Amino acid sequence: MEDVAIIGVGQSNFSRKCGITIKELVFEAFKEAMEGLDIVNGDIEASIICSSQYDPQRSPENPISEYLGLTPHPTFLIENACAASSTGLRAAWSFIKSGLHKIVAVIGVEKMSGQTSREAAERMGRAYDVTWESSFGLTMPGGYSMHARAHMAQYGTTEEQLAKVRVKNSYYSVKNPKATFKKALTLKEIFESMVVASPLKMLDCCANADGASCMILAEGGIAKTIAKIPVWIAGLGTGSDAGVSRRKSFTSFICARQAAEQAYAMAGVGPKDINVAEVHDCFTIAEIIAYEDLGFAEPGEGPRLLEEKETYLEGRIPVNLDGGLLCKGHPIGATGGSQIRTIVKQLRGDAGEIQVKDAEVGLAHNIGGIGHYANVTILRR
């Protein structure tokens, strides 16, 4: 288990309009990730930039690596929709395991404020099949609303139970100084928000955001000498699914189930061993489905975890204590890295007001597209 560790994590503020360049955004995250490490920029042997490139800058890996002082070491770009930076983590782990590099930085970034919501939605739609899906008007809210309707029809899930996801996550986002939204919401406020794609209302949906994240990984022997508390990568799982028009199930994401099975097997743990989790709650229904796909609840039983407050800080399996995508924000390329940052801070005992007592094993679940891709990462203190 002690082959590859995360030795540094960082994140910029997530916001609706940052007002700075992507290079400056990334610097905020990189600076935090380097704090307390006994290395300099030149010791990082490779960098992986993760982005869906909403910013006008094409091939951002070179300008970013140069700005951070990482050249002339190699730099790469990964684009895997919303799962980009967790995919970058997997690639960095592979680089280190293979012996190609000993220290690698994984940097996620997205600046979405340069486009209108309509333009961003259209660009996001091109992550699906442009022949048979996005060309017919498929959008993120539309795709997830179909999953919500299917879950409601099969299991009796209610709109109130969906809204309770946002209630929980908004309660914790108030405690996150880097979150986009810092207001605790009521069920009434969520129900009164505008319908986007029934049954999903505006406050059932995450918002476009600007932000960056950074993870620094190192080979185990090095990690022990340069990090006070290395956090070990214990399990990695990944999967993909057919397009929405050819989907076999709308009450689960097959790729997430596959990724979870792989990660649990690699780490030698099961759902009951997870002390804290970050899941991909781009829409309220997505968090409920994640509970079930990860084995925290049986199919159809996800809403009960909310009803019984099992996913709150004091519950059996605390989930999205940083506010999740719904409230922290969802700058696509940076999201997976931000989730990992939260888990790393939990396992270091450095999570402040949202610290889970004696957290030893954490999980991050990152979805790309409408369940097109999934990565599950299990970390151990």
C-alpha cells in the first residue's frame, strides 16, 4: 500500500467569476499544495494538467507549467469531462509505479465565467455523442432528470428527498471558506426555485464555476522523507458506460459500480470500512445514486441515509462535508482534485470544523458526463 502517496494538496477559491487568468488560478492551488514540503518546483519531474478548456487558451499545459516553474520537465493534458483530475491522479500513480517519474503534480483547472450559461451548456453537451445525443438537445440537467424520474418511478423517491441533499450540503458549505456558495438553504427555498428539468429545480443543480486544484504525488520512500503525513493511494477503480441513448439502467451508473468494485478490491476494504467520502453530486439525484452505487445503501435505499442523517458529520458515513459540487462549486477540470483534497485533509486530521473523528480510510467518487466515465479513489492515512 505504501508505493505511492499524496504529499500535497491545494485548491483555489471556487467562484462564479474569479477575475484572474487560469495561470493565476492554478498558482493559488499549487502554492497551497507545496506548503510544508521539503522540495522545490524543479523537483517535480512531470505535471499533468486536467481541463475541459472552457477558457480561450488551447493546450494550457505549457503556459501553466512554465508559469509554475515546472519546465523543462514533461507536461501533459488530460480531458475526461468532469472526471478529468481524478483521471490525472490515476495517470500520475501509473507514472510513479512504472518508475518513469518519482514526483508528479496533477493540476485541475477550469475558468467557465468567460461564457454565458447557454454557451457553457452547449459546450458541455458536446461531451456526449454529437450524432445521437447532444444534437437532439440532451443537456446535463435533462440527462440527470431522466435518472431522477427513473429512480422515483422504481423506488418511490420523492422531490423532498432530493432537496434534502442540497439542505445537507449547503449546511456544510457555510463552513468551507473556499466554497462558491456559503448560505444554508431550507427545503422551502429549494422547492420554490425555478424548475430546470423536472423534477430538478435550480437548487437541485450545481453551478458553473472558476477554480483550480492541485495534488502532488511521490514515490513511497521519498514521500516519507518530505511529507509530515503522507496519505497513501490504496485503491483505484475506473469505468465507462455507453451513451445515454443506449443506457441499460437509469437508476444506477454502471461505470461507478465497476469503478467502486475495482477500488475496494485493490484496497482490500469494503463500503463499511470507509470513514468519510466525497461523491459527485452535480445534481441532487447524483448523490443519492452514488450512495447506492458505492454500497453505502442498497438500491432504492439511498434516500433513507438522508432521512436518518447518516451522511452528516455525526452519521455512519459522512459525505460531502465540504459542500459538494452543489455548494462548493463545480469547475469541471478541478473538481476531482478538490474532492481528493478534502479527503486528504480529513485523513491528516486537518479538516477543522468538519473533521471526522479518527478518519483512517476515505473515498472519492468522481463522475464524468452523465455517467459516461467514473473514477473511485480510496485513500488511507
